[in-house]
Amino acid sequence: VHPHVGCDGCRHGPVIGVRYKCLSCDNFDLCSTCFNSTEKRSEHDVSHELFPSRSPGAYAQFPAARGGPHFPSTFPGDGACSRCGRSVEHRCSDCGDYGLCTACVSDPQVRMSHDPLHKFTPLESSTTDLSSESAFSSDTNGTRCDGCQRHISHVGHRCLECPNFSLCQFCVSSVPRRLEHNARHRFFPVEYPQEDTSAFKVVFATLDAMHCRGCNLGASAAQHRCLSCPNFVLCTWCISDPDVRAQHDLTHPFFPFTTRNGARDAKYEARRRHFAASKDSRAPPHSGLESNQPSGNVGFSISA
């Protein structure tokens, strides 16, 4: 039970079970029932993400969620690559004590030997030199790095969330470059110039839209799909877990979706297109179904 907190959707309180608090508004909350309702979710700004809190004590995670992604600055132990012993430049976000150098994180076979769905993030202390020309090609017909815009010569890293986005091994090791794209997206190495994507395709195939990206189990009829990444789905259980939710971009809102309801499928597509068209505009996008009262900073709470 969340004392003194009422649901701004159904106006009932206190909220029992999982509380979903808006990351953009100071005082807006939904209960699980309203969060899973396409109608109630549409009444609030669909560009706003709602972060789960399972108990009053778990609310401590909310400020961190608002603060954005974090890149580790050091690696525990002797700082040696878990495969070859060279200096670690990428740390596994899922394991914590597993790290790889740039050469190993760029090797498809090495990445397949570890869990290929785990996300590696560059250390803030990385000394990657973006001015080096040794890994770039003069072939203007080759694949271009979406970070530095130079042509990739040997190994590139393709985004598992955005398969048309690639970074060279230098940009994927750079914290500023990763922040320019999406700090929470996972990358997998692809060898060039032959552009062997066989291993990438195997990994990407496991991220089928009908499987929850949190638990990797087949999503049930009740699921939530990202408005920015249509192939990213979380089941009702995983989207209620703050740790799982924090692994995906917190600026990406989710919307209730079900494969067994054509009307709701159409409503999701309408919200996705509206969000995509509006997210870069100066004014924040709205669902078009807001109630007469402001959807922003005024929330419903239970007096003590």
C-alpha cells in the first residue's frame, strides 16, 4: 500500500500494489489497472514515461531514474580483460565483474561466448582516440559510422535496438558518442568489409517482438510496447520491475498493447505515429484524449 497516494486515472486511493509515477510531472501517478488500460493511459501525455514503484520504500529509485544513464568509471579488481588480460575498456552492465578490452568486445566470437544479450558500456576513464585513422576505410561505398561519419574498415558495432544504426569500434568505446545515440541500447560487432552479419542476425532473432525483452519469455496478450522502438516489448510483470524498466531508455514511453484486440492495436499505432511525429517538436506531444484538467503537475493525493 502506498499511503497518501491516489491514482490520477480512476481517482481511487490509496494505490495498492505497483505505483506508476510520471518521470516528467511532479505529482502524477497511476495504479496498475489504469496503467494497463489504453483509455486511461491515453488521458495523460503519451510522451511521458511512468516509472514503477512496488512499495513506498522502493521510491528511492525514482530520483535515479530521473537522473539518466550512468557510465562506470572504473572496473573492480586488477582491471584486466576477462578474456585476454589487457586493460578493460568495456564493462558488462548485467554482470558487473566481467569486462572486455576494445579488441575483445569487437570480436563476434568473444561476444557470443558471453551472453550476447548483455549490454557492455564503455568506462568513463576510457582513453579511446577518436582521431585515429587506422580502423577506417577510404572506400566511400562502404558502411559509414553513424557517430563520426567515417567509413568502417574492419569491425563495426550494430545496434540491437536500431539495426540500421552502426558505430565504429572507436565511437562505440566513447562515452560522448554513446550518449549521442542512446546510452541504454546494446550493440553487437559485425566484421567488415565482408559485412558478416550471421552472428548479429542470430542474436537479433532472439529479440523477437513477441518475446518480453526483460525475461525473454513469450509475451502474453497483456504487454507494453515502446512507442520509440516498436520491436521492444515488456510483459506486465517486467514493466512493473524498476530494475528491468531502468535498462531501457527512460525517455521512451510505453503503451499498453495486445495481439488479441484489433482496436487496441490500432490505438497503439496511432499513438506511436503521433509520438514519432511530435517528439522532436518544441511543444510536447499530447495524446488528443486529455481530460479537461491539466495532465501535468497537479496530481491526486490522499490527505493524511
